[in-house]
Amino acid sequence: MTSKFTELAIDCADPSGLARFWCAVLGYEVQDDGEGEGEDGVVTIGSPLVPEGRSRPGPVPPTLTFARVPEGKTVKNRLHMDLNPTDTDQEAEVRRVLALGARPADVGQTGDESWVTLADPEGNEFCILASRHP
């Protein structure tokens, strides 16, 4: 028996705003806007192609769940997402994601990396890869 990666939880100050950013980046849609009982400040987004991944037997795109927390981000992420452009090259994808609200992030790169490190509107680092595909 094994486990399946179905969800990534992200603490943030503005769940709705961060969910909108990541929906635009990933082509996801809001699956739960946090308006339900007992869901104060939690928004879940996921792929429109796989609305419910838990009951599927194979791999599924994970959902992202954004939860409101009182404290801000203070240090570099210990875990981050790597993104692969699907229908464009790395340079064009970096420009698109920057236009959506990302910003360059310095986490100690040397300048020789094949990826570009960015941060989302709340400072969470992620990378856009050049040529590595799953």
C-alpha cells in the first residue's frame, strides 16, 4: 500500500488573492471558496480536468489549499514547486508569470542554473524549469 500526493497546503495572509494568482499560473479553478461552515479563510483550487483526485486510482494533479494564518513568511521555503511550461518556452513563461504578480527571488543562485526562481505575491518561492519534464 502506498500514499498518493493529492494536496499541497499553503499558509498565507490572503487565501482568495493567492488562489487567484495560482489559478492564473496553473490553469486551475476554485474548487472550494472557503465559504462553508467551519472553513474560515481556506480556499482550495485544482485542475478543472480532474475535479476529484482522491478517488482516482492513478496519479492526479494535486490541489492547492490556501489557509489564512496570522504570521507572515520570514525565511526561504524548505519546500517549493517546480513548474514546467507546457506550450511556450521558459523565457515567455517567466514573463507571463511576472505579469501575473510574481517577482524575481534570490535564494542564493549562482546564475548558472537552468531554472528561474520567482516568488508568488506572498513571497513563496517557486521555480520555472527550462527543459526537465516529468
